[in-house]
Amino acid sequence: MKNFIFQTVPVLHFGQGCLAELPGQIAALRAFRPMIVTDRGIVDAGLIAPVQKTLSEAGLDVEIFDAVIADPPESIVRDAIAAAKAAAVDIVIGLGGGSSLDTAKVVAALAVDGAQPLTDIYGVGALARKGLPTILIPTTAGTGSEVTAISILTTGETTKAGIVSPYLFADVALLDPALTVGLPAAVTAATGIDAMVHAIEAFTGRHAKNPVSDMLAIEALKLLTAHIETACSDGRNMQAREAMLRGSMLAGQAFANSPVGAIHALAYPLGGIYHIPHGLSNALVMPFVMQFNLEAAAPLYAQLADALDIPRGSENSSEARAQQLIDYLEGLAVKVKAPRKLREIGIKQEATPELAQAAMLQTRLLVNNPRELTLADAQRIYDAAW
């Protein structure tokens, strides 16, 4: 077996009501002046209220930055860094979906004296040192950002770039499924499929796949596929919400160590150019990229089909078994009413060449894909997805 490295957050609290642990975790990090990084949707939905109440009852004054938007641009990240410095905060709390958590990680990294410029830390391993302590609290079950060392930002009009560094790992991930109860069905579906993609791509990654990430990916996929329909149809079902959040977390730990591939590479332009939510972008291209990957990944897809106990057909080849996995996942997407074609969300077919060109810029991701993908391949995949 080849050598491998596995990293994750040092402290992880999971379970209904664990939000109450927040003041103790802040104290354990010897911090006194927290800033919450979030978005207006979280504020308007009332999800920030229990966090504020918990902190105020502990005697903590809280700075709030609530201007994060989906696919956060550099300008908002810089504003958040400036707000953190002006308030002299000593710990950053990310609260929300992936955009808020990704922003919080970068704010914590750069809101310190002598920090690098934001433009210098893109890529793998460019961030030079740890910044402020960070606690991340997800309110969706999808990105797994609370347990990853990755932040994705919008760097121009339409482009996204990743910051990858072990210094971005949170000090504490606090996962309370009660905070996900109000998530609408459409968001539950998209973020749930996003987490499934994390598990699938971690399991089939070309370079860093390892026994620990494999174990996590399989367990994540079992939880997510078994509970996504209930979570979408009965959003107050705590067992389903808990399973989805746990599955998202496990998938996050898996792909934090065995990075994602072409599904994400082709999803990013949909978010960058058309501002399609990331989970939905992944859901739209997932079956078509998997179909393309069959040539190289069929044995691995077949293993996942076996792990999920998908009924077998008359054909027993790994390719047939892999196709059953793709068909099963597509069937789930239909059941949770996720859009299945680019045309359904208003994208014109003549846009696919631009999408393909943009996808090929995601070299950090494409290198992990089990099958090499060319510009012509990307164009064909988008055309199939249209």
C-alpha cells in the first residue's frame, strides 16, 4: 500500500443541542472577542439568534459580519477582513452554508498583523501561517466546508479559485442538526447531492485516494442516499436531518484528503458565470461526468454500487454495475425534484463552448479525475447535460 496522509479538524462536536458548547470552545481557545461571519439569509431566517443568545449569556460581545453572498467575491472577503481588524476580534465563527464558512476561513487566516495579501494565497500550500482561531458551524448538509482546508472564492467576473492549506482547518467544527431543520426542500436536495458528489469523487480520485478517505466516502454515501428523500419531504424529521449532516461531514473529511475532480471542475463555471448554486451545479453535471468516467472508474463505481446494495441486473460486469450506480443516483435526483438539464435553469445551448473553456481552467481539480478530460470532452459533456 502506498503511503498517505490524512488530516482533519482537531475538535469536532456533533449532535442536537451541541450549539450550547460554543462558549466553552471559545474559552478553550483563550478567545474573548468573537466575530460571526454569515449572510443575510441566515439572519433573516432567525438562525443567528440562538448563536447570539448562547454567546451573550456567556458574557461575550459579538461582532457580526452578515454581507456574505453565494460564490463570495474577493471584495466581500476583504470587507470582512477589514471589519475583523477594526473590531480587534480574536476568533472567527463561520455560520451558514459553504460560502459563509469558506469566507470565515480566509478572514481568520488574513485578519492578523503581517498577513499575506489575498492574491498571494491561491493554489495549494501558498498560505504561510495560521491566523486567528476558527469555529465553523454549518447550517446546510452539503459542502462539508467545516471539516475541509479549502476555500473557494470568486476571483473575477466569472472565475473561481481555490485556497488549499492545512492552516485553513478550523480549530473546532460544531455540527448541530437542529440548525438545518428550516432548510427548504430544494436546497436540501441540491446540497445533499453536492455531498454525494464529494463522496464519489473522493472515492475515485486519481492521486490521493486512501483507505481512510474510502471508508468515510462509503459511509457518507450510505447515509446520504438513505435519508435524502425523507429530509426533502419531511424537513423536520430530525433523524433524517442528523443523518444528512453526518453524511456531509464524512464526505467533507474524505474529499479534504482525496480531492474532487471533473464533476466539480465542470460545475464551477455554472456558478461563476451564471450564479447557479454550487450544489445544484454539481447535481446537473454529475451523471454526465460519471458516464464519461466509466472507461476508467467502472470498477470503483461498481464497489460503491455494492456498498449501497443497489439491486443487480442480469449483467454482472463492472461496467454494468457502475451503470446501475449512475442510474440509481439519477433516480434519486429525480425523486427529490432536482433540475436535471441545463436548459431547465435557463442556460442556452450556445453557452456550452464558454462553459467548456472555463472548466478547463480548473487544473487543480481535473488532475484528480480518474480519466483525463480534454476541451472537446468537456464540450460534449455540457452538450449532453443541456
